[in-house]
Amino acid sequence: MSTLTKQSLLQHADLHSIIDAIAIAWPQLLDEDDQELCLENIYDLLAQVAPKPDNFSLLDNDAKAQHEIDVDMLLITIDFKDIGQLIFDKENNESLFWSNVGDRNDKKNIKIFSKLFS
């Protein structure tokens, strides 16, 4: 496996789960504390699907722990703008997002969207 990057980590993301996590928290995402909680939930989702080295099961405990630390260090660099690039990269993803979140023309939704993804 090549070196893990933020981009490669995001490519392994379960987009539907991420959209669901955002949709559940959506009404509260004008609040920065709630934004952080939502990001932490997304980090957990990303950590679950993070690629492991081919020989992961053969690594000693220190090497496995180092891999987990490397993943954690990448996760904390991910923000809503990165997630937005992932979601809004394809039209069908964007449609799924808005079908879970609500009316894209609603003033509150526009405000939340702008705060997170602009």
C-alpha cells in the first residue's frame, strides 16, 4: 500500500454514511460545538474504512499502533470543506445529500450550507 493521504482516506469513505451523519446533525450545525461533534462522528466513520497495509495482520503491535496514529493525524486535518468536495463532486451525491437534508432553497439550509462548505 502506498502512503496514506487525506485524499486516499476520503476516497475510501462510505459517502452514504457520511451524508446520513450530516443530515442527522444538520439542524444544529450553525453551532460550532455541534459542528465538532458531527466531524468527530465522520472521523469515526472514516477510521472504520481506512485502508490498512497489505501485511497489517503480520505487523507487531507498535507498527499497528503507529498506523492508527497516522490515520488519526490525517483525520484531524479533514474539515467540512473537504467533505463538501467529496459530496458535491458528483450530481447524484448532491441529490442524495439534499434529499436527506431538506429543501436546498430554505433560508436556514442555505445559511448552514454556506457556513460549512463555503
